[in-house]
Amino acid sequence: MSEDIRRRLAGLKEEIGIEDEDIKEVIALAIELANKYIDIEKVRERLGIKEDRSLLLRIIDVPGECGFIIVGNRVKPVIGIERATTYVELTKDVFWAIVSKKLSLYDAWLYDLVKIRGEYSLRDAQILIPLFELLYDYLFGGEGQ
């Protein structure tokens, strides 16, 4: 394991301290931005995903339902009854570390900080990368504001 990865993972072991309500607001913002600026069908096409797939991202340590589901070309908030072909589950700290580019989605998976399950799940999870990049640009880069 590289020294850089070790430092980033060590930082995640200490709680970032982001509040549940803040994460819920970021999830709501992600849904709004994705539906407005990302053509999910084009992302799927670029990744070579031809079949009809869905992806559910859930923040597991926030009370209630916190996350979203990507179905077709739409992103919707989860309400707890959804079924998806791919599931991505992570804590709010790991979610925030990915959004803030302190950790990549791949590294989070590689070091078992995120659970990704379902047939072709690693391929499908790549659909999230443009969304995380858009969130980062909006929250930290000044774009879209």
C-alpha cells in the first residue's frame, strides 16, 4: 500500500464530523445537479453499458433513508422500497471524502470502505464518477454557482 493511500485512509479513521443534515443536503444537491447537467444514458454508452441497469447509493450511517437511485436517465431520492441491479453503500465520512476528492471511489472500494454489490457492479459504479466530479466542482471549484 502506498504511503499516500495510508495517509488518506488514516485520516478517514478519525471522524470528519460532517452532520447528517449536511449530508442530506449534499444528496439533494447531487440529485438536482445530476438531473440538470448529466446525461446518464451518454455516460452508460461511454462505459459500454448497453443493458437497462439501475444503481442505488445509500449512506448507511444517517438515520432514515439517505441516498439516491439512478433509473434510466433520472436520479431520484431513495424512500426505502427500491430494488436496483447495483448497490453502493458507504458511510457519510467516506461519501464526503469521495466528494471532496480526498479519496477516489476506486480506492474506497479497494480498501473496503465502500460496499458495491450486484452483477457487473464495479462497471456500473463508474456511473457515479461524473456525478462526484460535478458535486466537487459545484461545492469547491466555484463552477455552477
